[in-house]
Amino acid sequence: MANISTSDIQSELENRFLTYALSTIVSRSLPDVRDGLKPIHRRILFAMNSMGLNAAAKHVKSAKIIGEVLGKYHPHGDASTYESMARMAQDFSLRYPLVDGKGNFGSIDGDPPAAYRYTEGKLTPISAFLLNDLKKNTVDFQANYDNTIREPSVLPARIPNLLINGASGIAVGMACSFPSHNLREVIGALTALIETPDLPVGKLMKYIKGPDFSSGGIILNSKKELCKAYEEGSGSVKIRGEWLTKLRPRGKIHVIVTALPYGINKARLIEKIAEIIIAKKVPALTDVRDESDENIRVVLEIKSDSDPEKIMAYLFKNTDLESNFQINFTCLTPSGEPARLSLAEICRHFLEFRKQVVTRRLRYELELILKRLHLLDGFAVIFNNLDKALKLIRSSKSRQEAHGKLVKAFKLDDEQVGAILEIPLYRLVSMEISKIIEEKKEKTREKNKIQSVLKSSAKIWNEVREELEAIDRAHADKRKTKIKSIETVEISEEDFIEDEEAFIVLSRNGWIRKFKNAVDPASLKFKENDGLLAMAKANTRESIAIFTSFGMVYVSRAFNLPYTRAGFGDPIQNFFKFKDGEKVIRLLSLDPKELEAAFGFAAGKSGKNKRQASLDFSANKENAWQGIVAGNTGYGFRFPLANLTETTKAGRKLMLLKDDETISAVELLTAPLVALVSGKGKGVVIPAEQISVLTGAGRGVKLMGLTDDQLAGLKPVHLKDKITLEFEGGGAREIPVKKIPVYNRGSQGVILSKRRKVVGITR
């Protein structure tokens, strides 16, 4: 109890979270700028190298490799470790794979790798350049997680792995995303930097044209955009799949996609294209097939009279055939601190690391040569006095005694004498002084050469450059990803919408159906306790409007609604975001042809009365085409139909309602008068011109005075018309409009029905 101390909890939380964050950043999520690896990948490669799994070895079970990694180096789960190993074997993930996998290591379709008990692996030839000289004291080693063995803190990479293979990761408060690049281009930039260390990014782009993804594709960014991203270490690369066209018999056209953007799931892409085909969003696109083998080949069938450019422009816009790759050059610097670097800084850090590795390797080799020369000096002394040495050894009673006599007699040190005593007798007898002298000369030449290199920074840089050029000759290849400017094809939705008539049916409970041909209302079937609310006709390129009890309007192209083959259709909630309790009130077609037909008799080519003239229906269609909306409390307003433009799924507010208020009626204003009827049977006719016009959401003005009553419905009418009252429980009554007095708006009207409750009005 005496060791208990108190601490401020906020301070403790801050300190411990910071420790956790730094541990995540350094030990898991960010790659090192020097070898381009995260700890997990470094440990896998080191373990495989320790097991002797080089490119010339046989493949070994992945389970054995994962066990080696987990048991000795990586104190984390087997699933994440195997996933990391599998990714290094995927040629669609890494530009230059580091693991040679045998078996199912996943696919570009998103298929996961087989379990590690089924797959095998070894290192690829290019991996050797990450691990070369590891035993020559080129890098520092650190204790493993249980302090039983040591592991490298960084690999002595000869290849610029961070740039050629890229990396991605999410840490605490930061992330990284490096695209892959072409090995030959990166080595060209590195050798140029050796010659001119202060080259800016713009000059480096003479060599590094841009990212080079393993999946190919086309980069659409300009050189200026890429240069800015490389300078700031942050940006976006727009990449598009490659495609070509092929003429087929009978005038058919095939569009063949031969490359996809990096990281795109091919199966999901094909599924998305299939959805577009089924929904007929691009009628000219008729089929999609995956004919891929080791190469990408996705075949799109299109109609003979269609434009492939426009179809592909639509797919680029609406699918993953075109995507963005985010650039974020955040990584661990040699000091162990995370930083966002430019392309030039990444290259310079790598070159400085290579210089350090080469210097440490040369010093290690020099140390071995000096040690060998020292031993050769001792061998030479013994050979010249071999008889004397043998007598001293034979006269000794122990190794220690012989050791002491040789040191004293020939003035040799313990290391030299120890090496002499280790030589088997048959070799000692057959020793020739010429061989010793020849080896001394050879080792001396090597010593002088290494010392000469170590004394000159220019010679060390020459060693670095020669190693890079050797890698270039052995492993460099051509670019897979093209960089070019492509003219954007302008498209609109109308380009892909078939020009045809559609018939929409909406039920009272909100089930919507679309048919290609007109349907008889009597032939329609509905669910129990449901029935027909409205029918509308609209061209597929035009819109429909759906009004709800909550004062909302939802406008959609008729094309966006799927055709109904059987059943009761689809719930309206599948297409729009209705709130709980929200009900459909009215369906209107906004097709100009249908509106012209609806408003035609109101245009009044002859015999216009005064009220018709004042409304001026025929003066301007856009202004003349109006609707009228009213709530159950008797308030309402006119609104221009031109305001009913396409909405999102969330819709748009049309009428502002107070608590417990709902919309009772929405109608096209096709006549100069409006007949209103309440639930208790009162009715009134008012001039339409007295109703305010609102272009935005509002409550409007009082259309009918109601006391302990609610509006049952309204209809635009002429004096010569008749209206029909619909009663609760069934039944109806027809009334001539001229028998209903015309009052100013806000009037309570007269009694039309005393005994039965009115639930609606038709004309």
C-alpha cells in the first residue's frame, strides 16, 4: 500500500493515449522511408530469409512461415500476419511482388486467399535486394518482443521499395497512401539526384512521369497537377480503365475493357454495370461479360447505332471504371518521427540511407580483410620456421602450453597462434609460402581499394549508383499505366433515356407501379385494405410529382422508376425517404404534353369570361401552369408547376404545417373558380385569383372558414360544371356548381349535406 501514488486522471489519459498513438504510428501503421516497409512486412521478409526461403529455394507452407513470424518476431494475430504476407504475393496489389506465392492468394475480384495451411511461399528475386548485406553490420538490430533474439530495425534495401511498391495505412491522427511507380523511372531519378543533389521535383519528373499502378489504366492528371502533388506530398490521381472497340457480325459492337483502375474490385464493378443494364439507364448497353484470364477482359455489348464514347463516359461517371487515388506521403523518417515528405525528400532520404549502408558494408568488409591479413602474417612466420614450431608443439603437454611457447618463440599474438593451432596437420605440412604470399597480395589490393573508396564520398556515391544500375538492368520493365490527356465527352441523362410513354399507378397505401402500356383500372389488383389513389401518364424523360400528408413533394424522372412485371409494385419508400406516418395524397404528371391536355380547356380560345381572362392561363405556359394545395384547416395557396423540379430522395417542403395539420388536397388549377367542401358538408366556391401564389414553402391564406371542422377536398371548377361529394362508408351526391354561391375566400359557405360526413370531392 505504501507504493500507491495519486495522479490527475486527465494528465494520465493524455500521456497514455499519446503513448498508444506513437506506438501505433511507429510499430504498425506507417512505413519507413528507407526500406518502405511496415514492421509486419519487414518481419515476414526477415523470417523467410532466416529460413533460407530465397528465390532458388523450394516453396514452403505458409503456415510454417506464419508460425515462424509469430513465434519469434510479431506478437499479433495470425490472420493479419497472413493477410500481409498474401498481399506481398499479389501481382494486382504490388507492382513488384516480394513473395512468390504458390496456391490461391486471392484475386482482383475480391476473393480472399485460401487458408495458410493450403498455400506456399518463398521470396521473389527482387526481394533479395531488400535483404542483401543484412549480415554485414549494415543496419542496427533490436531485441524482439520477448528479448530472446534480435531483429533488424530496418532492412538494408537496395531498391526504393516505398516508391516502386507504394504503401497505405491508417494510424492515430494520420494516414499514408503511396502509389507505386516504375522501377526504371525511379532509379533514373535517383541516379540524377546523385549527380545533382538539389534537383527540384519538377526536374525529377523528367524521369518519374507519374505513378505506375500494377493494374495499368490511364492517368488523366496533367503534369502540373502531378508535380504539385509530388511537391506537397498530398493530392489526388484520377485513373481510368482502358478500353477498345471491336466490330462484331450483324453490326454489333463490343467494348472491351482491358485495364481497371488500381484497387477496384472487378466482380463488384461488373455487378454495378449489370444493375445499370437491368434498370435500362443506358438502353444502348445490352450485356456485360467477364472473359478475363490472367489478363483483364470485360466485354460490353452495345447496340450498333450507339456511340461507344458516350456510353463509356456514362460508365466512367457512374461506376468505378474511373476512380481517384489519394496521395499522402506521410511516413517515418530515419529519426523515427512521422512526417509528410515531397517526392524529392523521399528520394534523398533513400539515397542517404544507401550511402550509410554501403559505408557500413565496406567497413565491415575492410575489417574482415585486415583480420585475414593479420592471420596470414602469422601463417608466413610459422611456415618459415615450421620445424621449430612443430618441435615446440610436440614438446608441449597441453594446448595452453603450446600456445604460450609459440607466442614467446615467434612474437605472435593470441589471435594468430589460435588460428595456427586450429589448422589440421595435413594442411600445415602442405602449406606453401607462395600461396600465402599470393593471398596476402590479393587481400592487400582489396584493402587498398576499400580504403580508397571510404576516403572519397564521390566513390561511395559511385558504388551506390552502380548498384542501382545493376538492379535496373536485371529487373526494370516498361510502364503499365499510361499518362495522357483525354478530351472529356459531355453527356447528359437524356442521352441514355429511351423516349417512350410510361403509365404510373399509385395506391392509397403508397405502392407504385410503372407500365409500358395503358392499363384498365378495373384490372388492377391491390393488397388488402388498399386501392387506387391516382394514375398518371408521362414520357420517360419527364417527371412526376408525389405529394404527401406532411406537406412534402417528391419529384422524380419517370425513367427512374422500374417497370412492374407482376405483383403490387414497389413501396414508395424504396425511392424516397418518407417519415413515419407520412402518407401519399396525390400523384401528378409533369409531362408538358399531359399538362397541355389538362390545361387545354382552360386556355379559352373563344368565349373567355372575365375571370378566365384575369387568370390569363394562355399567356405564358410556365407562369400559367399552376397547382393549388390546401391543408385540413382550410389554408392554402397557388404554386407554379415550374417550381416542381427534380428533388433528392429527401424531397422538398411544399407547405408549412402546424401541429396536427396535414395536406387535404393538391390539384391542377385548370379553372377560374375553386370549389371547397368540409367534412361536415359545408361548401363554398371562391375565385382562384384571390388565392395567393407562393414560390417557396409556406402556409398560404385562409381559403375556407372552418369551426370544429376540417377541409375534405377542393376542385377547380367552372360554373357549368358539376361536383360529386363522396361520403364516409360509401355513396355519393352530384351537385351543380351554379347552385353553390360564389363568395370571397375565407367564407364558411353553405350546407350541402346535413347528415353524412364528406370524405372527398370529384368533378
